[in-house]
Amino acid sequence: MRPRTLIAPSILSADFGRLADQIHAVADAGADLVHVDIMDGHFVPNLTIGAPVVRALRKETNLPFDVHLMIEEPERWVEEYADAGADIITVHAEAAVHLHRALESIRRAGKKAAVGLNPATRIEHVRHVLDLVDMVLIMSVNPGFGGQSFIPQVLEKIAALRAEADARRIQLDIEVDGGIKIDNVDRVARAGANVIVSGSGIFLEEDYRTTIARMRERAEAARARG
Ligand code: DX5
Ligand code: ZN
């Protein structure tokens, strides 16, 4: 079965002074997931929010929280984010020395496990953990900031990963994160991505509902064309 197309607004580009309202707004506008970027100022050159904020926001919506950990030693923090209300937890392959252990601990906490790859990291780094994950997150910008330009070289990685998952009959969600807007969503969807993260591409638009609907339509049409 083909995995569903899911649209995941990244609250990194939301108004941090009214995060709860902004989450209500994208939930009402048809978002499937809330993408929450956690940055530690070490793995990436920026700092965002931590588990207490995730816990506070958890009460605001029933949408699943897709928590993207851009932090060093993520294995130390998995339980805390699981407990705060994450539904999907992504650890970066470059950050987790004990990647296998980190992914197992996410599943042990009853959450969906995902592994993230920076633009320059080869998909070979996840080949031996594909059976342990529900999703692979392919970064299409260098992590750390919203509003950067899409790096087209990642299309090849998305296509290779989808081909590998299909060949091994693994039902894998492939998430793409960084620089995705209405006008390039078809390229990543055609390559094989089905979970679409967009921060500035949604939150900087006036009409969230129309933006999310058009992204979904274009992604689905591109996936159907193959
Ligand atoms: C970047 C984050 C992204 C970011 C994407 O490090 O992981 O989730 O919010 O922002 P846009 O969609 O604006 O590139
Ligand atoms: Zn992200």
C-alpha cells in the first residue's frame, strides 16, 4: 500500500509569541502533523524550544507531534520528549553515536521512530536500520534555520531510498524538510517523498487552508504520475 501524503507545517516559522493560536490555525486549515524543531545550539547553530514547551503545546491539539531533534546525544533525551507528548521522534544519524540504541528506545517508549539525514549524508547510513524505523527524514536544506533554499541534489537520495524501501517491501514514510513550497512540492513527491514539511512555505502565507490544500493536491498528483 502506498503511504499517505501528509502535510506537516513546521512551527519554526510560526509566531513564537502565539504558538498555541498558530497550531490551532494550521490544524483548522487541514494539516496532518505538527512539525516541531528542537535545536540545541551545538548540533546546529541555533536554539529553539525544549520539552516543557512541547508539553504545554500538547494540550492544544489532537494532531500528532512530529518532533525533529537537531541535538547532540539525542539518545539521552528520547524519553523526555516521548513523555512530553511527541508521537514521532526523529534523531539525526550524524548526531547519534548509538543510532540503533536510540531508535530502539523510541519504539520502546511506544512512539514512531525516525532517522534524519543532512543533505551531505549518504543514504547508506540508514540502510541497516530501515527495519527499525517508521520514517526517514531527508533534509533538503542544512538544518538550523527556516526560510533557506531547497537543495535539489537531495532528489536523487529520495528516489534511491524509495526504490530501496520498495525492493525490500518496507512500508516507509519518507519525509522531506527544508525549502518546500507549493511550486516545488511536486518534485519531491515525484521522487518518492510522502511527508512534506513546510515552515515558511505555510506560515508566511496569508491563507493557510488554501496553501495546505494546494500542496497536498500537487504532491498527490505528482505521486500518481510517478
Ligand atoms: C530546519 C528545520 C525545518 C524548517 C524548515 O532546520 O528542520 O523544519 O522549519 O523551514 P522552511 O520550510 O522554511 O525551509
Ligand atoms: Zn525540521
